[in-house]
Amino acid sequence: MLDAAVRTFGQRGYMAASMDEIAELAGVSKPLVYLYLNSKEDLFTACIRREAKALTEAVRAGARPDLPADRQLWSGLTAFFTHTARNPDGWAVLHLQARTHGEVFAAEVAEVRTEIVAFVTQLILAAAREAHRDPDLREREVAGLAEALVGAAESLADWANTTPGVTARQSAATLMNFAWMGLGDLMAGRHWTPPDESDEPAGTDGGGPHGAGVTAAQAGRTSPVR
Amino acid sequence: MLDAAVRTFGQRGYMAASMDEIAELAGVSKPLVYLYLNSKEDLFTACIRREAKALTEAVRAGARPDLPADRQLWSGLTAFFTHTARNPDGWAVLHLQARTHGEVFAAEVAEVRTEIVAFVTQLILAAAREAHRDPDLREREVAGLAEALVGAAESLADWANTTPGVTARQSAATLMNFAWMGLGDLMAGRHWTPPDESDEPAGTDGGGPHGAGVTAAQAGRTSPVR
């Protein structure tokens, strides 16, 4: 039933979605929907919580603390964009619908977002500590970097899910180039190159119609080890 | 009257804000508010449009096409964060309230955001063309980079406006380090250093209680020219 609800809320929007439609898609009667979940509000809240949990679990599973910092970031980003590409309705519920229909729903996703920012902050701090024993990135600055990274990822996920032919791997590569290499390096023609697909867990591609894993600009370059 | 409305909507939220309160703050009678603007919805829409216009004008005025790409980005970011720090209620209306209270308001800000992303895309393309005559950044990848940059800036502005003591200059420096240098350089201890304050137009600081313009980590470094 939640599958049907996420699909309906994600595709039609919270306002336009009707309980009739959700019941029909779920193959159950409308009274049964109300029996399990009191109201449209409760059903929507249940959708937000389920999708938030699935997303944070996917990102946490993708972060691999055994890898060097750039590969950790790459695997976390790939997990994030793979999840949002495979669950576009869930992402629309979380990032668009939940923030557009009142403060109660917005507060639900704000809490999850705070958790994700804290998680990313710890990853960046750990990587900075590893890179130089006397870290000169102060905690507050790292918190700002984590906010920037999360905001960039959210924005790119919206864009990827509404732009035909952008794969999860392409989105991850774009953000990796942006966040790890920086525009300064990109302007000078220096790119970050994703590791071979054979190194990756199977199926990290978004499965879009044009499933090429890397962009032309990145193909055939060697990875600049820093 | 719009000043009073933006302040009330920004600080109390769209739902909690009352027309009585806005009229009182504006020093006019409630019938007069309704005479000028039909309804709370119309008043809120007028606030969104005014704040969107002010923000885009501030960013466009900050972008200085005569400067090298990194200084252009720096001046644009400084203009953006200075504007959002000085107009926290306007920013809350645009980025929080307008997206939280229904699809009509959300569509208003989505349109402005699309414009800003297009503007940033053109800036990045121009900088890339300047940097190397045969640009290997494809238009689609640049569109992705622009989405990432805008998302990062939005996220940082929310954070700066809710974190005591973060100045506009600090936010701009954090995003400059993130977006221009990249985490890879930061991990290796390489930072982007803002130009001397004396080079800047007056008053680019957010005016927070701890108005130090640069973070400790950046003070006294020379700018890595790339």
C-alpha cells in the first residue's frame, strides 16, 4: 500500500493525489486504506518516513570507511544517485512534496537532512584528519562544507531525475568533479576519473535509456592521484 | 507594507502570520491591506516576487564579467551571501516558506531558480571557453555543475542564517573553497584565499556579531594562482 502511495504522491503531487487512486493502485478498498492509516496526512507521513529511512540506509551502506577519502566520496555519491534514480517517486516525495505542503511534513524531512549533514561532516573530518595530522580545517568550516555538499547533491538529484538520459553514474561523476576537483581544476582541464566499472558493485548505473557510465570528457583519462 | 509582510512571513511562517499582525507592523488598518492586496495569498505572492527580484538583481550586479573566472565567482558568491545575510526574512520567504505552502508558490520560486541556474551555466561556459579554446566541458555537464553550485549556495545560505556568527564573507569563502578548489585540494591543505578586503566593495560582511572576514585557516595565506 505504501508503494502505491509513494508512487501516487510522487507522480501526481500531494494535493492532487486521492485516496481513491491510491486504494485502486494498491488493489485494496478505500475503507481498508483508512483502517490502516487514519488520513491522507498520516499516509503521507508514513511515506516520508519510509523513503527517508531507505535513502539514509542506501547512503550509509555506500560509504566504505576502508577506502581512501576520494573513493569513499565516490562510493557514497554513487549510492545516493543510484538510489534517487531508481526511486524517483520516493525522491520527489522527500525533496519536493514533503517540503511543499506544510510545516509538519517539512519538519520530518528537515530532521533526516540534519542527520545526513552530521554524517557527511564526520566523513570529511575523518578524511581531513587522515590527510594531515594537524588538521587546519576547523569544525565550523567542515560543517559548512558538508552543507554545501548535501545541497549540491539534492539539487543534482532533482536535475538528473527530470533530465532525460542522465545516469546515476554521470551525476556522481559531475558532483565528484565539482566537489573533489573543484571548478579551478576543471577549467584547467583536470578531471576526476571514476574507477573502472568492474571495481564497482553491480548495477550502479541509473538504468536510464542512455546508460553510458562516463561522459566523453572523462573517458580514457587516468585518475589524478592526489 | 511589503516590508512588514516579508518580515512577518519570514519570521513567523506563512501559516502563523496573520493579516492583523502585518497591518499593525505596517502601521495601517487591516481593510487597507485588503484593499491593496486581495488576500493573504496575493500578499504572499507579491512578497515572493519582490524578494526574488531583489536577490537576482543583487547576484547579477555582483557578477563582474571583466574579472578572471575565480574572482568573478568570488564576487558573485559574496554578493549572494551578503544579500541573504542582510535579508534573512526575504531569504526565508523565498527558500523556505514559498516551497512549503503549496504548488502555486513553489512554482513562483522554481521559475526564478531556473533563471539563476541558466545564468550560472552561461558564466561557467564563458569561463571554460576562456580557459581553453577547445572546451572539453560539454554543455550538459556544465548544466549539472551549475545545478550543483546553486544547490550548494542555497544550502549554505540557510545554514549561515541559522548559525550565529557566520558572516557573508565566511560563507562565500567556504563555498569558494568547496566549488573552486575542491575537497581534494582542501585535504592537501591548499585553500583559496579571498582577495584583500580593501579590494572589495564596502560592506560585504554580513554584519554578524563576530565580523571577522576570513577564517583562521585562511588568514595569511597567499592566493594559489592556477
